[in-house]
Amino acid sequence: MTINNAVISAQASPLAGIMERARHQQLSLGELVQIAESLSGGGHPALAVDLYKTWIAFNNTNPLLHLACFNYSVASRQVGDIAGAVEALRTCLKLSPQFGPAHINLGRALEECGLVSEAVQQWQSYVDASAGITPDRISHRLMSLQQIGRVLEGAGLLEEAEAALWQAIELQPDKTEAGQHWSSLRQRQCKWPVLVGSAHVSDRQLLDAMSSMALACHADDPLFQLARAYRYCKSAVGRPEAGRIPRVPPRQKSGTGQRLRVGYLSSDLREHAVGFVLSEALELHDKSSVEIFAYYCGEPRTGDATQGRIKSAADCWRDIGALGDAEAAAQIAADEIDILVDLNGYTKQARTKIFAYRPAPVIANFCGFPGSMGSPFHQYIIADERIIPPGNEIYFSEKVLRLACYLPTDRKQQIPAAPSRADAGLPEDAFVYACLNGMQKITANCFARWMAILSATPDSVLWLRSGNEGAQQRLRQAAAQGGVAPERLIFASPVSGHENHIARLGLADLFLDTFPYGAHATATDALIAGLPVLTVPGKSFAARVCASIVAAAGAPELICSGPDEYVGRAIAFAHKREDLAAARAYLQRQRAICTLYDTPAFVRRLEALFWQMQGEAERGETPVPDLRNLDLYYEIGAEIVLEGIEFEDDHAYRQRYLKKLAEWHDYAPLERDSRLWKGEAA
């Protein structure tokens, strides 16, 4: 935020509003620091001091008050008020006696005043107080902070959880658990930029701690995502005890008339996006060809209709939630599963180590995780030609097999009549843009494009999924800063029942997809409701699923070539509503013939892929995951992601990697791989 002289001198200046927010405890510490630094950098350090003084006076219960006092002391020193700085530091230490920077700065201030012995005494007091810091105590403090963050997050206190996790991160930046949750929390709160380091924690360390799912929301870099998955698998899953579960050789099934045993393993065989899209597909399996085992590793459920359907569809349902990883793997091996399908990947409640025991001859990655597993034990990934077009196999360690469309559709859903716009809190006569993706998928660049669209269509509103109140307020503030009235952002209240969620989607005029992590099951929901979906595919798996779904619905013209076309098309639809009406009518006509709704064909093709995997296993042709050079691709990818490049074509992207690979090769020769590095000639 930049505040110039003219603005500051104006009576109705933003600064007056900022002061008012500070007095009413509506100004976060992060905003306070940002604005104060802007004032100081703009030549107004005295105003920064006044802002800190006001905030401290009226935010005396804030848990981060000591940090404000510390920054207040720094600002006071800048205007020559050393007495004020000393007083602020002593207040800081009363609030947080172990805050080392305050001890150090207070000693320096006392020394500057000629009180050398007092300065030494001040520093010595901190040395004495920290003498008891041992590795054990650091470890216990770290675990305590992580537990605090977990509980606060579960209670919906995201700001407080973030603050606790940040303390854990600064305590031990190389321990990734706290950082993993911290970056995810910031994404859910729409705090941009997501990765903000400090004197103790680098942006690279924060990037290293990101989960695979958070990374997919953060950057469209499939090589780095593959390398990140590989590193995560090495560190978090590791190598199980050798020989604990005897390796199962493939059984001869082809041409014998025996059924193929397929196991689906997931914590999401329930009312969840995975459960919703797979319910009818599981029901349609040809029981004369395949025998279905469902392994549920989530929390116990009661009254879950989706889980009830999956249980009925399976030949055998096993709840393995209470079993250890080795016990679960032993059960799967005892069930003589031929193809084991991982429907979780690296998502919440995943049990990846079960797969590491290799309890089945063939393991496939499908439906639950938008990317490569980067593991030595996932041999196949199932996608389609839109998500992984020919030539993009290099972004995956698994062998790529393709369906006509990656996600099936549950045609049995009974969608009720749509509510009225008034019931949904929408204006009757406005053009309603909608994006009911999770807030973690909204990036600063994505939101800026939406504001450009709203600015060019004054009679429009943007309908978003509700989230944390702080996140909603943050988006309203960002809209105002972009010249869009905050009230033009409308947040959809939660509704009971997935069918009711789909029904209300039809109230909107146009669905605007997010980038780089686009809509997946939500895109299918929108199209079922008759709502056109506008999307921009990127390079990574998560950035291409929506385009796959839109094309399968028979509307490839809604797939844009880049961000500029996306903005232009969205604006054009609002100005020429007859074009939008034609698109909606076309989508409706396509329902009877398009790929998206042909679930029987989806299941037949999926079963054919299972039999293809089985045949390759029987012939000794099961692929071996290619993991060469992935540590190197990780290092290069981390450099590229931190450069902040949002969107570039595939050629430019690959050339960026090749240039860096050549630089590394010049330093020390690299092993050839099957991705980009073919040797010096590359």
C-alpha cells in the first residue's frame, strides 16, 4: 500500500480509516506492519509511530501485541525517540519475557545511552533465561505448537492457528509438518503472497514444506510437482521393512474365465467428491469380468447414503481404518487382489504406506490425486488425452493409461428444482459469474482477472463459495482496492445435500474456473446443472482436469487458450447474453450423446485398462517407475517456482528447465533421463 503526501494531507485520507480500524481491532498485525513500513519508506516515519501507538493502545488483548511493541520500538528509534524505544522494548518483554530480539535491541539502546553495564546485564539475563533450551525442550515446544495449531484449525480459528504454526516454523524451519499446514491455512484464508519468509525462515524453506496439494494450487509446474511427490514419498512414506509382506506374483487370469480382482482403497468412499463421482461407476462394473473389493480407511460413518451405495456395489467391503499399515497390506494380499487402485494419493487421511508394502502385483493411481505419486510402487496412472496429452508423459513416473474422460458422472442423482435467486441471496437481474471452488484455489492473479471482468461488466456480481469470515473480508478488501464495490462479491451459504448444491449452481450465468488448480468434480456439478464453465488449461494435471470435463461435455469452445482470452470471453458473454443462452441450450442437447454422461462406456474402458495391466503383469511387462534425476529436477523447479512465473507455454517452460539442466551439467555431468535431459546434445 502506497500513501503519498496528497493522500495523507487530505482530511478523508485512507490513513484516517486505517487509524479507525486500528482503534476497533479490525487491523491485523500483518496489515499494520505493511502500512507502517510503507509510511516509513515514503518519508513519513512519524506517522508510522502514531499508527503503532494507536494500535497498541486499543489492541491490548491481541496475542501478538509483543511484536507490535517491538516494531514500535524500531519505528521510535527511526524518529530519534530512544526513550520511547526503550519503553516499548520493556513493554514487549513484559508481554513476552523470552523474546530474544527485544532483549538484544534493549541492550543496544541502553548501550547507546551510555549505560554499558545495564546493557551487558540485559543481554546476560537473556543468556541465563535461555540456558535451559535443550534439544528435548525444543522438540517438546515444537510438538506443543503444532498441536495448538491443529486444534485451533479444527475449531475454525485459522488466524490463531497460523500464528501458532509460525512460531513452530521459526523454531525449526527444516521440520516441514508445521510449514505444510501453515501454507495451506494461508491459501484457505486468501492471504497473498502465500509464502512470506522472515529473518529466520527463507521462502525456499516454506516452499519445501508445502504439501503436494497446496503446491498444485500455488504453481503450474508439473516437473516440480513430480519431484515434490518423489521427495515426499521418500521422507514421509519411506521404505517398509523388507520381507514383512511377501511380494505377490501376478496370477494367471487372462483367457481362463476367472474374474479379475480389483481393490479400491481410499478414505473417501463416502460423501466426498471421490465417492460422488465413482458411485454409479462402481455399480456398473461387469461382475462376470471383475470382482470388486472396497477398502475404506477413513473415519467410521453412519447414515452415509453414498457409502451405502458403494458398499452395495462392492463384492467385498472392508473397513481397514483400525488396522496398521502392515496389517492392512497383509489383508489385501490375503484377498489375492490383482489390481490395487489408490484413490487417495497424497490427500487427507491417505494410507500410502499400505501401497509401499506392494500387497498386489499391480498398483494404479487414479481419481483421488491430481498428479504423479513419484513413488517406486505406483506403476500406472489413469487419466485422459486432455489431462496428459501425448508428449506430457515425462511429467509422470507412472505409465500413463487413458480413458475417454478422466472423471465419470453419477447419472442417478436426483437433482431437485433450483431455488429462486432471492433464496440464494442473488440479485434477480444481475449477470452472475460463479466460482464455487474451494477458496484455497483462488490466487492473487486469478482474483485480479475476476476484478477486471467485473469492472468491464457493471451489472454483474461474483458468486463465491463461503469460507472463513476473515478470508471473505480479505476478498472484499481486495475487490475495493481493484475498484470493484465489495458488495458485488456474494458468498454462497452452505446447503445440506450434494443434490441441493448442484441445483442452485444453475442460478448462475457463467462459471469462472480457477488457475492453476481448476474445478474437478465441481465442474461436473456445474455442467449437470446446465451452467457453462469457462476454463484455461495449464501444464499440470490439476490445471487440465476442468478442460477435460468441459470437452467431454461437448463444449470445447469454452476452453480458452490463455488468461487474456479467458477475460475477454467472460466479458463478451455478459454483453451478448444470447450467445450464452445458445451455449446453455447446446450443453443441454449434448447430454444425450456426449462422453461426460456415458458412464457405461467409461466403466467398460476402465475395465479394459485393468485387463491391460493384468496382461502386462502376466507377461512380465509391468512398468518400473522412472525416478532418475528427480532430486535435481526438484532443485531446479524450486528456483523456477520462486521466480513467480504464473503462465507460460510448454515450449518456454521446457526451455527454462533445459537451460538450468545445462548449467548443472556444466558443473558436474548429469545422468541421462527419459524426461528433458538426454545428454549434452540436448
